[in-house]
Amino acid sequence: MRNKKRFWFILALVIVIFVAGIVVFKLLATQENAKQIQNLDITNSKAFLYSSTTAEKFITTGSFYTISKQNKVDRALGTKGLELGRILLADTGVVINDEKYRYSVTDKAIKKTKRQTSEFTGDLVGHTNGYQVELYNSGYDGDGVYTSNLYMSKDGKELLKTLPYFIIGSGLHDGKLYVMEQDESKLALHEITLGANFADATLLTLPNNVEGFSLLDNFKFSGNNLYMPTRQDNTYTIMKINLATKMIEDIPFDSAKENDEAELLMAASYRDSTHLTKNSYMYLSRRGVLYTFDINAVLQNKKELVPMKASTILTDWDRDNLYVYRQDEDDSYLETYDFEAHKQIEKVKLKTSYVSGEYIYDFKMNK
């Protein structure tokens, strides 16, 4: 009898501890959410950052940060992380993604929506003709085919399509998505019609026979022309493609004899190292040199603009300025450059507190 009483007592104690644990967990989660919402000042923030652990980590984490006008960096939201995750500026706030969820973040709330697929590597986010577009390099399927998942959202309706190839570059233009497929034998430029009339058409193919070929940034567009910077062995070119005639011009703009020197000609950051204005196309190298081309991709100017001694450099642009987020070993800075005048306008030190083990993958000014 005494053993039975002891058993029931222990069982009751375990249940009480379990229930109390759930209550405490929910309370802490509520407090954390409240803390995050208190930190949400999207409208008045001057910039945003997204960081994540790398995809191979057993437990992944991510963070969305706001940068205030007082140059303070606040962790506004913790996520499960997404390597190469991107920030999408929306009408009323921002949109970010992690491994499983999409977060729409405004001043007053965080709306969390589960996607149809889990993803581990981001590629592109953007808007075109009312569509919100998200593209992921998703990995090999059960049949050994490399796939990339494409989400298209409009008027509250979402469509998911799987593209059966590996993508090395992409861009949105005039209501369509353009992507560059790469496999062992070829490069193929695809024109994708979005929405209910979805179609994936191959515009042109190129032999993949250049040693050391890599695409250095996503696509930029002007009229019928698509621009992309490439590295071909130790030679750097601007590839210009006329989407109407399918004519390709591959115009060299710099080269190096040694690999170490050639590495410094790579793009300053993984994405957003190029910019297009009405009359010019620009490319910022890892060395901090700004190359300025005319609309025909002919080099007009080459001048060092941005000091590049930092562990992390991320860039963003607007009509008049180049913005640089710089993270050194101990400090972080936000810098503004006038790219036409080739001069630094402002440099401010940020008051930071980052999550250890995460890498900053995207930086966006609040434009």
C-alpha cells in the first residue's frame, strides 16, 4: 500500500512539473514575443540585417535586425535560419523567410506562415507586376534531380512550382522571372511566366566549357537588355544579352595573371554588387574598385571607392548612393557613398549585439 501511495505521489509530482514547465515555457515565449514586438519599429528604422547559421548545422538559428536612426542594432526577431536568406521590402513592412516559415513583419505584428516546403538555401526575393516571388536552391530530389522551388504570391493566392535544375543567377523584369541554369555541359537562360499561366521557356543555351566560369551577381535589366558580370578563369566580363534578338555580347573589363590577384576582382558581396541607372551600369569589386560602364557595357571609368579591409561587406544602392554595411572583428559601420562623385558622404559606427555563430547574409536600407 505504501509503495502504491509513493507511486501515485511521484506520478502526480511529475505531472505537476510537466504542466508547470509548459506554463513557464509559454510565459517565456510570450515575454520574448512581447519583447520582439516592442523592438519593432520598421517604419522609422533606417536599415535592416538578416543573419543565419550555415545550412549544415544540426540546429540552425537566424536573426532579423533593425538599425535605428540612432545607429543602434536591435534583434527584432529570432528565426530558425536560412543560409543566404534575403530581406524583401514590402508596402507596410518587410518579409523574411527561414527554414520553414515566412514572416511578414510590421510595426505592430509579426505574421508567421508555414510554407509548403522546407528550404535551406535562399536565392532571390522580389516583386514584379503584383507578384511576390521567392526562389530557393532546394537540392536533389528522390530521383537524384537537382531542383529549385519557386513561390509566386498575388492577391492572397500562392502557387508553388518546382524547376528541375540548378540556378546560378536570376532576376525579375517586366512581370517575368529570368534564371540561368547550369549543369556539366551547358548554361541555359530561362524566361519564366509567373502565375496561373505559368510557363518555363528556354531562351538560349551556351556551352559550359569555360574553366572557372562563375556568375558574380544577379541580373540587371534595361529595356530588352540583360546584364550580368562573370568570371571566366582569371578574366572578368560583362555579359550583355538582348532578350528580343537573343544576341550575346561578352565584353572583358579586367583580368589578372595570378589567382590571388584575380580573387580581388570578384564581387564585393554575394549579391547587390551591381547597379543600373538610366545611363550607366556599375560593378563594385572585392578590392573596392567601382567600375562604371555605359549602357552598352563599355567601360568608362575605374576608380577605387570603398576601403575593403573588413571581414564582412554587404551593399545596397538607391538612385544616388551606394550604402555599405561593414563588419570588422570588433566593430560594425554603416557607410554612404556618392557613386557619381566618387566620394564617401558618411560613416557611422553601429551599436551592436549580434547572435554568436550567425553570418550576416543580407542588408537593406529602408527605402
